[in-house]
Amino acid sequence: MADTGTNNLITDIPGIRIGNADDANIRTGVTVILPDKPAVAGYDIRGGGPGTIETDVLDPQNMVEHIDSIVLAGGSALGLRAASGVQDWLRDNKRGFPIGPEDAPFERIPIVPGAILFDLLNGGNKDWGNNSPYPALGRAACEAANHQFQLGSVGAGFGATTFDLKGGLGSASEMTDSGFLVGALAVVNALGSATMGEGRHFWAAPFEIGDEFGGHGFPETLPENARALRLKTRSRENTTLAIVATNADLTPAQAKRVAAMAHDGMARALHPVHTPYDGDIVFCLATGEKPIDHAPKDIAAIGTSAAHAVARSIARGVFEATSFGDGTWPTWQEKFGPKS
């Protein structure tokens, strides 16, 4: 069995912090990943309805090779404004792509790719008029960034849902045999389900380490309706977002390949996945602390662990979710009992 990092979180990667901010009245939120220094990144989209910002800069053929943060938000396209709050915070902290002398008004431009999910119909009060909450939530998430962070209904996962259960934010980490650390963070707002049929078992069960999402294992036989196509009634309210991070010294092209491999984790944890109604995306961030000695073998190992960690993060996000408190969207623990 693979070993996790110290805390079984994406922040087990040295130099990585996660920040969450949310609004219970609106039922939405923002999650940011903040590397201590600019990091190489890549991404891969498999869903048919994505919503993104600044992802073109991650194309390996383009000039910008490092990013300052990645932001995930609710709000559908309206949530893309969270990136502006993150950029403002980064500028205040002298972070960004250098473009001029240090005394110039715009000496740096923070590079902040991001993606959004749809949580506009989850019952929260979305009547904010011309005062979008997302820039402030983006800044607040940066200010809250830390190595320890809560899982479940927090940040971008606050208003997230799945077919039959409350969704949320999950995270996990794993060490490869050659000593690379890999972590993942997922915001689960899927069209489909993270569990099999009407039962408690997670699709990601074969990849569970310890009892991180209950330790119930895989059932001896699949529930009768496990393979049925079960979808949310309003099919446009979806998207699972994920970030994987590693201490490996990846190139932009290698980061893109790891992001592509990590999508297998979504396929192992959700049924169905990558539908026309989901905007499923995986980002990969590399801090560059550990050299790649045996590419492409090391890339294969990192991508495999990334897929494992994404699957486990998805299950943990649903397992740790808490209720809206109004009887809608039951949580896993409400339906199947407490963690123990």
C-alpha cells in the first residue's frame, strides 16, 4: 500500500498553501492554491461545459512558464471574478510576472489561472446586484491560506452537490516509489454520483488508504442499480474541479501530461464523468524541488499517483461534507451514519 504525506493533504508538498473562503448566505465560495514561489503548471479539460480563465497561458508553446496561484470558485461564469481578488492580493504582496522596473506602477502581473463550477440554483441568496461577492472571496481565501485546512463544505465546495449527496472539497497525498510527493485537491459538484447505487460504498474504494473515507471497502457484488445512469434533475448544475501538485521539477509539457493522467482519478471516483454537462478540469502544479532523473518513467509514476490522489480526494470531499441545514441534499454521514 502506498504511503500518504504527513497530513494526507495537497499541502504535504513543501511550499504549498490552500486558502478557503465562503458565504453561507449565498451558498458559494472560493478556494485558492498558493505556492510560495512561482510554479510550473499545466491543465487538461475533459468535461463538455468548462468555465475557465487564463488557461491559455499554460499551453507549453506559450511564453509564460510559471503561475502565481490557481483559483477555483462557485458561481458559474460569474465566479470567474474571484481571480481579480486573488490578483489584487498577489500584487499587494509583490507577486507576479515581471514586466518593468521595481518602481513602476505595474511592475508585476500576477498569473492566476482558474475554473468555476455551477452552484447558482442550490437555494442560496444570489441577489447581490452589482456587488459581486467573488473578488472579496478571492482575496479572503488568499488571506486564509495555510498548510492546514478543512475538508468538506468549505471554499469552492461550500455549495457543491452530486446526484444524490452533498458534495464538497477533498484532498489527499501519496508518495511514489521513487520518492516524489504528489497531492491532490478536488471540488466535487458532479452530475453523477460518488457512491454505488443507493449504498454507502464509494467508487474510489479500491484506492482508499486506511479509513480516510470510512474504510468500507468495495462490495462483494455491485448494487443492482450501480451501473444505471443517474443524473441530477437539472443537468447543468455541475463540474468537478481538481488540482494536483508535486515536488517534481516538471516542464510545462510534463505538467500537462500529469494533469491528463490525473483525470483517470475522476473516472475511478464518479459515475458518470466527463459528460457534456460537466466542466471537469484538472490542473497540475509543480514546485520543482526534486529533479526528474528517469523521464518518462518518473512522469508515469507521478501521473499514476496523481490519479489515485484525485480519486481519494473526491471521495473525501463527499465523505466530509456537511448539510445546508434545510433538508436539501443529504450528506453521506446523514444517510449512512457518523464517520466511526
